[in-house]
Amino acid sequence: QVQVVESGGGLVQAGGSLTLSCAASGRIFSVSAMDWYRQAPGKQRELVASNISGGSTKYADSVKGRFTISRDNVKNTVLLQMKSLKPEDTAVYYCHTRADSGRGFRDYWGQGTQVTVSS
């Protein structure tokens, strides 16, 4: 089984910065992607940033230039560095990984970490 754990959320003023961390552990043979999603109250979960094996990254238009995703392929960890935060960034942020634990690639999610940006 694979466990995914996030940390680093909190309360920050608009214009401030936060860094979220995520670690995938357990029986892992390969990881194809590690991503960050977020879900604001009353809204659907959306992809924020993605890091795919091979190093390519993808960002939601709303965070381009402000958020940076970085991944350690050896440790199976991923960071989301967030700067110039806006109140509309307030959401629960979820780490997602697509990993093979010996039974083919499956999706695994963390429990989420709250990010609140005050105006």
C-alpha cells in the first residue's frame, strides 16, 4: 500500500508565501506523476500543478508565475512553493500520486492540508 502525507498549510496574509510538502511512502516500485490539486468550498477539485516523470511540469493558468512544483524522484517527495498568495488561493490542497506498488499504476491521495489567505 502507498501512503501520501501532506504538510505545510496554514494561514497567511495576501501577498505572502507558503510551501507545501508531500511524501509518498510504502511499497512503491515506480511513480509516474506527483501533483497538487485544490478544492475551495463549493467548487470542484482542480489541478494546480503537476510534475510528470521526465521532469515536465504543468500549471493552472491561475497560478502560473506564482507557484513552483518540484519533485525528488528518489525520495518520492514533492514541494509546492507558493508566493504572492491571493485570497482566491484559499482551499484544501491535496497531494496526488500515480504509483505502482506491484499491482499496476493506481491513484493515491493525501488527506489534504488547509491553506487560508486573508485579505
